[in-house]
Amino acid sequence: MKGRELFQDMQLNLSIVKNKLDRKSRFEIAMKVVEEKVAEIGQGNVILVGHSLGAAIALLVGKHMAIEKGIYLETLLFNPPHTTAIMLLSENKFRTLKKVIRRTMTFLNVTGNILAFTDEEKKEEEEKFTKLSYWKPNLCVHKEDLICSEYQSYFNDMKKMVEHGMADIAHTAARVSAIHFWRKMLGKKSDIPLHLLPSAKLIIINRAKGILDAHKLQQWWKPDLQFQSQEFSLYEH
């Protein structure tokens, strides 16, 4: 991409970090098309697919369909962005540091949620997250891809909390991020951040020639592809 097209793409990428993708025309167009197709051919015949920025848009469409309409579309996303402050730190080089930062941020986010959110706001977001939990998108992530690798740690951390009898804390930690908290503190509207999910199926690979190669779509159709699969859900249905 060059020129204006590249600039528009970068603007959309920035809107993901700021949790404002739902205000962009690209999302609105995608949402309209999906709604029309579901009405025309039925939800069982519609599959959401995307890579990178396209995966982010598809993920947001799927979340809106689940929360607002109770429609859970089959979804297959390649290298979807997981936007956190530590996403640019390599897991291989900074594993211990990232673990400390994750635990610190979880504590701060949960504490901030208790202090800054009203009981009504907490209840509303818990209800949204519960509705969303019936939707289990397939997230294809690469351990070396800084854009999407945090999904595995995110779900593993929540799973450990639930296993240790801290389900309520896990539910809160799973749906609150730093940007979500600060936007609330500033009195600005902020929905549950794009990358926060209660349920998902992760398809994980770990074979690439560097960070840039790890984010490429073409890695997913290699004939000798080896992967591991993990399913997560914070709620029992």
C-alpha cells in the first residue's frame, strides 16, 4: 500500500489502540453488509474471516452481533490485534518482566473498576460479557507475532484465576483494560475493548523467520503447518 491508502490503514490501526474502531466508516460498512447477509441467507451461512486489521473489524462485527442481536456467527480470525501496553515486548526475551507487568495491570484494573465504576455500570458490562461468552471465535495466533501473541497469556491468566476460585475477579479483569479505565475516568464513553473476550478457541503456531514473517497471512496455508489448539471460556453453559 502507498499514499492515501496506507495513511487510512494507519489511522484505522490507531483507532484499534484507542478503542474507537466502531466509529469508523470501514466498520459501519462491514456491519451493514453482515447484517444484510444474515437477513438474506441466515446466520448459519455467514462466516466472519479476516487478517490483522481485517480480523479486528470482523472481531468487532462479531461482538456487536452477539451482544446486540444474540447472533453468534462462526468466526475465523488470523493474527487479530491484542492491544496492550506490553504487546511490543517479545515473550522470548521479556517473559518474566511481562508476567510482572500483567499481574500489576490486572490488580490496578480490578481496583480501578471497583473505585471508578458504578454498580449499574458494572452490572451492565457483566451482562454484555455474559452474552458474549456464548460466542467462541477461532483466533489463529503466532507466538512470535507481537500483534496477537498476548491472547494466549490473557486467556491462560484468566483460566488460572478461575481454577484458583477467583472467578469473579477473573470476570472483572478479563473485561477491563487500562484504556477502558482511563476513558471512564475522563468521563468518555468506552465499550468493552476490542481484544477482551470471555471465550475463544486459540489455534497457535510458533514457526517463523522473524517477527515480520510471523504476522504474514501466508504462514497459515503452509502444507506442513503444525499447531496446537486450546479452548477457553470464563463461563459455564
